[in-house]
Amino acid sequence: MPKKFYQLSREERLQQLVAEGSLAENDADYLAANHVLPSAVAAHLGENQLGQFPLPYGIARTLMVNGVTRNVAMVGEEPSVVAAASNGARMALAGGGVQVAVPEHTVTGEVVFADVADPDAAVALISSREDDIWDAAAYAHPSIIGRGGGLKQVQVQAIGQFVKIRLVIDPQAAMGANMVNTIAEAVAHMVGQWLHQEALLAILSNYTDDPVVATVAIPVAAVATKSLPGSVVAARIAAASAFGFIDVERATTNNKGIMNGIEAATIALGNDYRAVSTAVHAYAAQSGAYQP
């Protein structure tokens, strides 16, 4: 009987992925060589750098997304996370995989003024000169306009004694943080002259209210265990989920389990897992109570 993927040696796993066409030969050689970051790169990526902290780099097997089967890179310190993700991928496959809808990528910037003497008057003034804000944003980052991106929406509101200008920006293929900060700072400087005060904040927000939506329909039979039929397991999963909506301790644990996989995949891509995590938990609390 052939070995399961997790039972293979590391070298055998790499060879199998190359044979499947999931991994290029040169990438397999790179992984086998156990490269570490060059000292100069490590020093640039972290302050007060003393050394490097290695974590295992693995994959969750055969996750079907929009009809395409993927091996998902994951980095973490807990073997059961990769095993659980692979098991979840197997269950999802039985229902046709995961269907994902990705909205237009935008990033939000906030320009905030504090202790405004007359917030309503300030909002009226800023709103009446919105065209100047669009011009300032285009002048601050003209190259993105040529690529079809740039400022897409301006919203002004008073929140207590604060006045907030919300800038929705299309960064095209970029993540957009530096771009948004540059535009926000330009707008803050201009509006600050109108209000005769310096902005408190001019920076991007990591919150999003238009997230990627992923759906999966897992057949009841796919969640069966050796000792329990799928109908019983499915009912327990549904009950545990329902309990999470009325119990914050369960909701927190539920979401930690989900973030096990999300953060491991985000770290493996060298992406900003802190931004992803904060956005996810803010989304979970958008109703005013923390939810699963």
C-alpha cells in the first residue's frame, strides 16, 4: 500500500510535488538546501536583530478553489494545524471545493482632526471643497492615475469633537499602504490649512467592510468519523457554531481555530499576518458583540 503524503520523508515529498507538477525543480532544490536569510536582509527586516527564528514550512494538500486544485503553503509550530487543514480540504473536495468571490481591491485612508471647535462647520467646509481633495490626491501620486487607480471615494463626518475624512483608494496591483499614506498626508496638509490646525492622523486603516467571500458546501457524509455518522457530527458542528453566537469564550476559540490556517498561510507568503488578523477580528465584532 503506498504511503500517505505525511508519511513520506521530506525528500520524497519534494520529489512527489515535482512529479505532480506542483513544484518546479529549482524550487525543490532551494527548499532542500535549507537556505536562511542573508544577514543583511535579516537586519533590514527587523530592529535589534540578533538571529533568525526558523519555523517549519509545510503544505495543506489538494484544496480546490474555484475548480483549481492547490497545495497551500503553511508556516507554523503546530503539526495538527496542517493536518486539520488538509483534512478540511479533503472534506471540501467532496462538496466541489471552495468557491471564492474577490471584490475590487481598495484600501482606506483616514485623515483625522481632533478637538475641532465646530465639527459640523468643518464638515461643511471640507465637503464644499471636495474637488480640491481629489486634485491633491492625484498630485500626490500621479502614477497610479495612469494605471487606472487612485482616489475613488471621499467621505467626511463628525465623530464627537473629531472630524474624519475617509479616503477610499484603488492601489491596483500594489498592497497600497505607502500609496495611501502619501495621499492621506497630502490631503491632511491641505485641509489643515483650511481648518488652521494640524491633523491628528493621516494613515491607512487595516479595517475592511468588503471582504473576500469564500463558501463551501460539505456533504454530511464527508464529516463522518470512525465512530460517528456524518449526521451526528454535522449536528454537533452546527450546535457548536450556534453556541458561539451567544458565548464569547466559544466564539474566540472558534475563530482561533480558523486563524490557525489563515495566519499560517499568510506567514508562508511573507505577508502581513497582523493586518489580516486584526481585520478578521474587527469584522467578527462589527455587530458590537464578538461573533464566530
